[in-house]
Amino acid sequence: MKGYRPWKKWSGILATATGRDFERKALPFLHLLWPALQQVPPRRQWDAKGIDLVVWADKGPFPCVVQCKGFEVRETEMGYDQLRQTTKSIDAFRKADITCETYVLVHNRDSRNRKFNEIIKNKLRQLVSEGRASKAFLWDRQTLLRKTFERMKVLVDGSLRERCEKLLSYSTNLFDFGGCYVSEVPTRVGALEFKRGEPCRLIAGTTTEEREISQVLVSDKDTRWTLLVGAAGTGKTTSVLAMALNSNRNVIYVPCASLPSGFPVTSTNTLLEEASKYLGIADMFEDNDRDVVTEICGPVLGNLLKQPGSSYVLILDGLDENSYFSRLEGLQKLSNQLADLECPIILTTRIEHLHAMFGDFSLAFDEFSNKRGPLRKGKLLELASWGKKQILALLDHAVKKASGDAKDRLSLFKRMVINSQYETIYGELPSNPLFMHFILEDIAREGITPSNRASLLFRWAKRKIRRDRSVTTRPTLGRDMDVEDFADRMLYLTENVAGKMVIESEGGYALVETINAEFIKAEAERFFGDSIRNILPILLNSTLMPAEQRQGVILRVRFSFRIFQEYMLASYIVREKTSFEQYPIAVKEMIHDIADDLMARPDSTLANHLKGYTGVGNPYS
């Protein structure tokens, strides 16, 4: 507890508080031990009975009685007058017709005056021997703070599992067929190499294997740092929450979106104080106590996480969801503060974030490399696309949960998956857990209708963009823009990008896999009116993602799924009313799907979207 700024601060505040003010200043700390403790009216019968604070009970002994003594003298000046006041209060309680389970006399000095301590402790033993109290204690202000510190540890431990259980339940039930956690998923295992004097090396895994990700996250006892990455919707949050519930460690889970965007990470305690707000430990206390509880919770967490061999694990989930960590400055400050912790640390972010800022990630963790010995290693885990095994596991859960027509439709889709017939309709989308949920919900409601594939893809792409945009702390464009306006502009942008990702050959046009990020940034300026310096806000709010790690100034970008590239290109061709005979069959089929949908539903959202574009520049100009 020594050396922690808030404790030193509050030790001074309590030392200088006197009389009833000392009661008020001590009360938030005492509430951590006895939440129902309350002040009694001053100079009334309670004061005459030697009671300042009490936990009320209608019958039987009071659970707790506290007598507070806020003296003006310094520790070495404790003398006859202070001893007289204290013994007078204890005698008043002993003579009153009152009993309690716990009696505490707390004063604002320290315990250096041995004579004072000996006399008062004899008085307290007399209370117990005469049956006025079951237990009686003498606390100085340091003892009060120490007891508070130990109590905060208990409260932290108790809140962790409950919070993770609620979050996992919430995250898996966001969809109609949620509540199913697929534990064994395709994963690539790489490494983080920290070498003193050099940037951290991120070594990507080369082979994909099915692993129970919640166990892999904390399987190596000597691994302090783990970076978990994956494309949007691949289950990063679900994986770390499942690990939190299944691990024998105490897991402190903090989503980066809950941290203020751009808050100053001036110390480890500052970071952990902000993290404690998300844990909600202070929420169980009255308004007057919350600020104090929040302030001291950071040092408590710091103490737990800085212990050698700490049994705790700290998870910071979604670096990409906080704009502060999308900059080198933010990542550097974060790594500087986390480097002082002794517990395992798990960071998660989208693969888009890692690849777009690859050089910044390496440089940001230089401080950890310098502090932690000449050579240390961490883990780089990448969640890959689902295979048929994972798709069927989620499908089995959905079939069991459904009933009536929905059950029949999902059972039909299951047979299509088993026979690998679903790809002609949905492409690779089922390999992404997020889009697999979208598909299951649509099939349950409408059945498998290939003719509306274009409408479904449009709806899913827009739904993903809305979902990304809802995280207000994530880097984005047009911060004040209406969400529907933003989603449409992002769709127009990606359609234009798809229109440029083609190459002419003898047999007609062919799709190219990647495009330079600089073109996308220039195109985005036309739609959002801002000067686009960083590609990251586009990647985090669209169906685009990096194709590989940044190579110097060059970053190649691709669509997250081939079927989205085909759909966006088809929409671009329809919108621009250009000939499509020289395009690949998959694109021509998508154009026919769009045409069929527009004929069937000329006033649909998709039709209105295609009509909305009016030429170069702002799509609404």
C-alpha cells in the first residue's frame, strides 16, 4: 500500500480532519466494510452514549458501532487530553443500555503512542468482558486505510466473474440464435519477440489448426503478453470472455471502448482507475462515496497485478475501438504503463488495425522490450475463418433452438452445408461467425431464396457498417454525420473501390485481389469531405481490410470476402449503367440478382441506394 498516491493523499486528508469532519471523511472507507453504517445526529442522546456511527438493527445488538476521534495534535503530541476524551467516549458506551457485535474506535493519528494504545485497548477488552461488544478494535487512520485496501481486494475478486458471466451472456444473445459458444476454432499461432534496444517483432503464424482458443490464451506460464487478432466478427471478445470463465485465474476484463477516448494515461494507476469504473465496483455505493471508491480502486488493482507470480490476468479488449490506441502515441503510453505489471496481459484488436499500423505496433512496445530483459517472447494469435465443423456446430444449436417453419428452413440449410451446396448462394460468408448469425436469422424468417441474394448482401453490409459505427470511441469519419448517411456513403465508396479493382485481359475483365490504400483514401475524401490521412477509420467501418502487413508507405487492401467484392462491383456496374458482358460469370450473376430484385421491389432500400448516387463528389450534391 505504501507509495500509492491516493493512499498517501487520503492519509493526509484524514490526519487534518477534526470532529464531525473526520467522521464524514472516514465514512466512505468505513462503508466499504459496513455499507449500512450511518452518522447519528450530533449532540443528541446518541453522542451521549458514545456513538458516532452505527449500523441500525430493530432488535438485538447493533451489527456495528463506531466512535470517531479527529484530534488536532500531531502524533507525538498525543497526551492527557486526547486520552481523557477517548476514555470518556468508551465509558459512555459501556454505561449505556446498548450492545453491539463490533465496536470500533478509530482516530486520525498513528499508533506510535504506546501508552495511549495500551490504556485504550484495556478499555476495549473491558467492553467485551462485560458483554457490551462481541469484538472491539482500536484503529488509527493507517489501519483504517489498510483494512479498506484488503476489503477492496475482496470486492474486486467478487465482481470479476459476475461481470464476465453477464458480458458473455449478453454477447452470445445479441442474435436470435445466440447462446452457443464454439470453443475449437481455426487459429494461427505466432510470436511477439521483445529484444532490448529494438522494436518488438511480430512474427505471424504460418499454419492454421483447430484449437480451443480459451485454453491457448493462457496455456504458457512464462508468456506475459498475448495479442489476439482477427477480422471483424471472428469471435475475439467471445473467446476472451469464455477464457475468463473457464480459467482458474482471476481475470480483469476491460473493453477499450469503455475507456475515455484520448484520456491521459499518465500512470498505471490512472489506467487501472479508469478500468475499475467499467468493473462497476463503485456502483454499489452511494453517490457521496463513489468518487473515493473509484480513486482507491486503481491502486488496489495495481497492487494485485504487480505482485510477482500474480494469479490475475488483465484483458484489454478491442484496441481498435478506442481512437487513442489507433495512434502511435496512445500505443506507446499504453505499453509503458502495462510494462510495470507482473501479470499476464492479453490485448485484442482487429487484424485491420494490426496490419494498418504494423510499424507503430512494433515501435510502441519498445519500452516493454527495454524493461523486461534482453530477450522475451509473447504470443500472437490470429483467429482464422471458420470451417464446416464450426458452421455446423452453430447450425446444430440454431436447429435445436428453433421451432415450426424456422426449424424446417434451418434443417434444410444444414443439409446444404453438409453437401457443400451453400457456397453458390452465400459464398464464404458463413465462415465468419458474425455473418453466419445474419444468415441464420434471415433463413429462419424467410427461408433460402437465392433470388434475393443481392438484397441480403446489401442489407448485411449496411448492418455491419451500422454495427461498427455504433462504437462511438472507434476511429471513424464524419463524426457528426447521421448513421444512415454515413452507411450509404461508405457503401458508395466501397462500390467505387470495387469498380477499380479490375484488370482488362484478352478474355475480358478479371477481378484483382488488392488495391493500394492511397486510392481508397483519395476516393474517401470525395465522399466524406475530410482530408483522409489515415486509412484505419475506413477499414474499421467497412467491408475492406488489409491484405497484408504494411510495407513502409505501401498498404494493400482487399475486401473481407470475395462475395462482397463481387456484389460491390455488380452494384457499381448497375449504378453506372455500363456494359457487363466482359465481366466474370459470378459478377454477371450478381448483376442479374440485383436486376431481379429491383424489378420485384422497385422501391426497396437497395433500389433507393442505387438511385441516390448523382455523380462525382458528394453523392448527395
